[in-house]
Amino acid sequence: MIRKCLFPAAGYGTRFLPATKAIPKEMLPVNTKPLIQYGVEEALEACCDTMAIVTGRGKRAIEDHFDISYELEHQLKSAKKEHLLKETIDVINNCAFTYIRQKEMKGLGHAILTGENLIGNEPFGVILADDLCINNNGKSVLGQMVDLYNRFKCPIVAIQEVESKDLDKYGVIDGVMLEDSIYEIKSMVEKPNPKDAPSNLAVIGRYILTPDIFPILYATTPDKRGEIQITDALNKYAKNNRVLAYVFKGTRYDCGSIDGFIKANVDLYNKMKA
């Protein structure tokens, strides 16, 4: 059973400067809700009850957001506006939050490794909050992946088809289709030159991992930028173990980019008004 979900949230968000100089990128709002709350709600829908958040300097706003604010709640109650915080309070009341700081920015693999003490010896989900995934007609993306984990009991990455020109922004899989939308990974490569990419199936910010990934991350050599990549660790893992890739149902917005962030705001606003 997947009980814990890890949120790497220590990055600087430089593409959104100056907005992210003092505000964590995970707290940027899509309409009126911060990105990380969408992710936490997705994890809750997938029956995770513990959110393990890897933060860094300048990220205290995340902890404050998922905490009680007596003065604000009192003011809202007096003005009969309690409904404005209902979703956030429901989240706070229905799960536990744990935090640890990533002292240096050394890649996604290093961020996941930093969270090892919060996870312990059990399988866990990983959500990158700036990949906003919406599925209005069914289970959340992580919920779909949890169902697959319950069948296969192995690590799973979410994938989608992307245009060839964009493959150098992603981890890309080489795999064999097991059944509709499910691939068994033979190998993975991080940010390949598009002409050398093994497929057009790119990994997005949803993972289910098992605790045996941690020793592999410890042994993974940093790349030329000094970063430890989860793609490299999973590539090693896949040589002797099963790793699946899943073409998820739903819409993904790349809210780590300005274009994707604006599109998410416009689309979700239009859906809310429809």
C-alpha cells in the first residue's frame, strides 16, 4: 500500500524570477490555489496520508500554508467567508506533513535521496508540483499509478508522447509494450539529443518508487553538472528488475515554464466558469 508521497520542493524557480525571489515556485497560484496544493490533493485522492516535503532555504511559506492560521480563520468566520479556506483546511485535517531540507541543489535524484529518512522502508509516490496533472473524468494520475503498483509491485514512471524537438528537456524511455498504455522499460536516458532519443515517450513528474532505489541513488555517479539524476538510477535498476512506464489518462501542464503556467491558469479558469 502506498501511504507516503514525496514532494521535491527545494528548487529556486529561476524561470519565474522576480516573482520567485521571495515566494517558492510551488506556491505560485493556478487561479487561487498554489501548485503544491494541487499535488497534495492528488496524493490524497490516491490514498496517501503522509506528505514528505523536501524543502530548502526560503521555502517556509509551504510549511505555513499547510498549517492552522487562527487569526485568518477567525476573521473569515466573522465575515462568513469560511468557504474560502475549506479546501485547504480539509487537506490539513486529512493528512500529516513532514519536512526535511535539501542543503544543496544536486538534482532530482539527490532530492529523493534527501527524503529517505521521511520515507523509510516502504514504497512511495513522488509528485513534482510544477507538473500539474488534471483528470476531470476519473482517477488522478497518481491514483492510476497506485492501481498499477497494486498489480505489478514494481517502480512505475508516468510518461507521455512529446514532440521530437522537446525530447532534450526530459528523461526518455526505451521500452516494450506489455499492454495498452503500459511499457516495460529496457533503458532510460536523461535529456538526449532528439536525433539520438530511443523514443518520443518522455517521463513527467509522477513516480512510484520502492525503497531499494535508495542504495542505487547512493551509488549513482553525478552527471557533468554535478547532479544525481533519478533517470540514471532507474536505468540501473531496470537492468536487473522490472520498471514500468505508464501513459497516463489526463492533461498535464508544464507549470515550470511560463507558457504552461499561463495555459493552466486560463484553462482551469474557463472550466471553473463553464
